[in-house]
Amino acid sequence: MGVNTKYKDSVFSFLFSDPDTLRELYCALENVELPDSVPVTINTLRDVLYMDMVNDISFEIGGRLVVLIEHQSTVNPNMALRLLMYVARLYEKTVGDGKNIYGTRPVPVPRPEFFVLYNGAAPQPPEKTLKLSDAFGSVADIGLPEKGAPALELEVRVLNINEGVNTEMAGRSKTLSGYSAFVARAREFGKGFGDKAEAMKKAVQYCLDHDILKEFLEKHAAEVTNMLVTEWNWDDALAVRYEEGMEKGFDQGIKKGVEKGIEQTTTEFARKMKARNRPIEEIAEDTGLSPEVIEKL
């Protein structure tokens, strides 16, 4: 089934595709006020595929912050590693461009902040943190004493943006709360109609009638409908593959741009976490693997 793995994310990226909505989104996520005089500049990696991966949203705030946001319907345990690669590429393009990083003067670097905004159907806590160091192997395995804090770390805030979760945060952004409500309605209509295209049309019309992302949907209803139908087909394809015991195919890169170039698969990540005595329930939550599968690793 030739489905585009980025379509559902594209609805989100399409919605938050201008500096004003990104300013509103950032203020909602961080519970801050950002003066209009501070510029927001989009620098999403769209013009180049870095290791065949394209990030969803990245932008600079006043030249002092660089914010990377990924939108996902499943929480990928490799997000910290992916975002490390993205921000390195951004620094390469912006900070290193024409500046003497070998000189005697320090080159200013915008402070990075990383977010994953989750709105999948599987239960997730309102917020949790993914760390790059969770993927580091234990040096005790090679006979060395355990070390302290790693020399390299990257932390990702994973925020659940499903309707009814993190309501205070959603209330700070009409666009974010509208998106959460729209996805919830699309999910509801998807269960009630056999025809996917018809279900998405009904969901879009419902949102138009009830002033949910009305202005956005009035302009882009047809595009959004096609995006959601394609995403739905992708979810179906993944479900069938999983039920047929094709997890290995998923780990090797069914989802383009996620696992390619990253040797550590979900199963390998779970195995390492188990070796480090992480609770089975916590590993299952982070990886999506069942406790039974993790027990057998």
C-alpha cells in the first residue's frame, strides 16, 4: 500500500506553518508571554533530507532559542536521537554558515528546546521526558566502572495533546485546542463510517458547523480530508503488518524517515532498558511493546 508516512503530521505542520501560530503554540507549551517585537523565524528542514529524515517544525525565537517540535501518533523511543541529528543539521546550516568556528572568539549558539506532541489513541501520560542517555549502553558490560552524568545529553518533553488532556495548556492556544478537538472528531467519525473519505468529510463538516478550526478548514477542507484518509490507510497497513508478525519489517524502516540510519531498533532499546532494570510497565509504555514480549527478551 503506497501511503505517505508524513500525511497526518502534515496536517499539523500545515496548521502551524506561520510565525504567529508558532508564537501562540510556544507560549502555550511553555506558559510564557512572548512580546510581538521578538521575531519568530521558521527554519524547518524542508529543503534537504538529512539521512532521509525531515523534521516536522523548527523555528528560532529572537536568535536566542531554536525550537524543534515533532508531532506523533505513537511515541518513538528514538526521538532524542533523531532530534539530536536534526539540531546538529540546523546548527550546521545556521551557526556554521560563514562563521569561523575554528577562530579564537566563541560563536553564539541558540539554546535548543525539544518537544514531541502526541495525539495517538493509545494511553499516554500528560507529560513525560525522553532522554538520549536512556539509549546509552552500560560500560559495566565491558568491565568498566559505572560513570556519572553523560558528557552528552538531550531531553525531549513529550506532551499529550489529546482532547481532555493538558486542558490548561490547550486553553492557552485556540489553534492547539481546535486541532485536538478536530482530531477527536475525526477519530469518532472514523469509527462510525465504513467509507474513510466519507467519514473524514463528515468530520470536517462537523467542525465547520461547530466553529472548530473553521477558518483553516474553510480554506483547506479538501486537502485536510485527503491527508487524513491517507493517514488512516497508513495506520491500517501498520496494524495488518503487526498482526501478521512483521515487527521486524517495522524496525528495519517501514516508516520512512524514522528508523533508517538508526541501528538501535525498538526491540533493542527495550532489551537495553530491561538490562538496566527498568520496570516492565515503563518499558512497555515507552516502546509500545507488550509486557509479554518484553519478558521474553
